[in-house]
Amino acid sequence: MSAAPPVAPAPLAYLWGDDDFAMSRAVDRLAAILAERSGAPLERWDLRGDRNTAGTQLGLLRERVATPVMFGGGTLAVVANPGALTVRNEHRDAFLETIGLVGAGNALIVLEASASGSRGPSQRRLVDAISGAGGEVREFKSPRGPALAGWIEAEARQRGLALGTGTARLIAERVGGAVSEGDAERRYQTRLASMELDKLALYRDGSAITVDDVRALVPEAIPTSVWAFTDAIGERRANDALTSLDRLLAATPEPVLLAVLHRRVRELLELGDRLAAGERLPSAAKAMGITSEFRARTLASQAARWTPAELTAALDGLVGLDAAVKRAPGHALDDAQRGLAFGLWVIDHVGPSDGRTTGGRSD
């Protein structure tokens, strides 16, 4: 008696989360199941949403998935960055309508790469439409800390690789699994870990992979974190801030980065003024809307490393950065020049100006 074919999913799915590698694998698995059901592989068609051409893109998407397939494999449409296709109401409505028009033999998968720590998918209307049509909605959360080491061990077993004691843990640390900040960008961690396993497997060619192999071959790739960056700013660790800045500029919109910088400097200035005036930390924090005792203590420690004049100068420097980011007349800079401007702000204002350590360590 032949085995029963796998239960095929509905030809709709909404996959979201901060694990790019796991979502990619899920798409491949869904494609394989749909191909087995139809008897022929589906033609994959990738679309990345662009708000400037959303109308045209949605028209092409509808053409691809709305026509039922008579013979052979259909189309597997994989839509990334869906938020760009829902900015305008008419585009959102067209997307929702297309979800209900997916023809027999075709399939539609929507991918949302969300930030680590997100509490849910951002496109609730799309999620509800796909779920209501019987589609799959699933989160893919990147493992961290011990969970990432466990993922690496399981991945190695599936590949028939032998890992020495402590090897999985060290690989996890090297790809950023030990970073604890909640906003750290973990989207590519499992993909990085998978690639490092490939490299180590080639290096060892059948023998056990050791921690010494990892130290020799796996570079550190710490994920970006806005919190870690602003803490480096507050603690006046200029070198650490510059290292984080390079990664953040590649992954974080400049207005967002500017906003968090402005907020941190203003918080330090206000809290420092309140404490200098004799206000107790709990009451000062409450007046500023700071509800976490740990965060209040952290900010107070950071504020002690600055003088009011230094913080005021740092705020003035952010005004120039704001003009560059907004491309104000007379301040228009290209991407590389704006990145350099952020770096110069850190150099000019974050390191202790007189070469001494102001309550912390000097770079």
C-alpha cells in the first residue's frame, strides 16, 4: 500500500518574523508540497514591494495569480516588503482583492521581515484576509543565546556533522547570539550560522569540528542594536559607537537613527539638570516619564559623564545632521557624505573633549 500524499496547505500564506533563513526554507517546503499536489513544479515569481510603483506591481501580481492553470505548474508568487503595497488605500484594497482571486494551481506567499521583538505582523488586514481564506499565518523567530546554540547543534546533526564540546556555543557567540539587546537585528543570524557550518564542514571534511576550528575560521558578526549604540553614546565610548554606527547606517533609516540620538542626548541633559538641582532620581525619572528603575539608573550614570555645555553642543550638532538628513537647501549630501557626517558627530562630541575620563573609560 502506497503512502498517502502529504496534506497540502492552502495556496496562501503569510510568513513573518526576524529569521530570514527559516522563512526562506518555509517557502521552499511549501513550494515542494504544492508541486507534489499539482504534479508539476510551480514557477516562482518574486516581487518586492515598492511604494513608488505599487499600482503597477499589484497589477502584475493579479495577472500572475488570478488566472487558473489548465495544464502544467502554475505560479508561486512570493511578495516581500508588503507594507510598501498598502500605503495608499486603493493599493491596499487591490491587494486584498487579489488575495481572494488566487486561481487554482497558483499560490501566493507574503513575507514580512519584522524587527526583532515585534509583537505581531504589521499588515493585519492582509493577515486576516489570508487567514480567513484558509491560508497559513506563521511567525519565524530567530533563536538567541542557548537556543541558537541548540539550533546549530540540530542543524549539524541533520547534515551529519560532528561538533566538539563547546563548538555550537562558540559559533552562536561569533554570529551574535550572545547579544542581549531586545532591538538587535537578528534577521540573518541562522543564515550566517548555516554558512559557517558549510565552511567548517569543508575544512574538516568528515572529522569532528572543534572550537579551535571556529576560532580560526568564523569571524565575529555582532548584530546591530540601536540600544547598544545609544548606550555607547551615553557612556562616551566613541570607538564602540562608531563600530555600531557603521552597521546601523546600513540597516536603520537615517531619520530613525537621528531621532533616537536626539532623544538620548535630551534625556541626559534634562536628567542631569534635575539631579544637579537636588532632585532625587525616582522623582526626576517619574517627571520625565521613565518607568524603569534600571533605565533611570543607567541614564543617571551616563549623564554624570557629560557637562551641560557638552550635551548642549551635541544637540546643536544634531541640528546640522537633521538638515542633512532632510536635504534642506544648502545641506544636501549624498549617502556616503551623510554617513560621514554621522561619524564626525560622534568623533566631535562623544569622546571626552579634554582627554580625561568623565566617570567612565576613555577611548
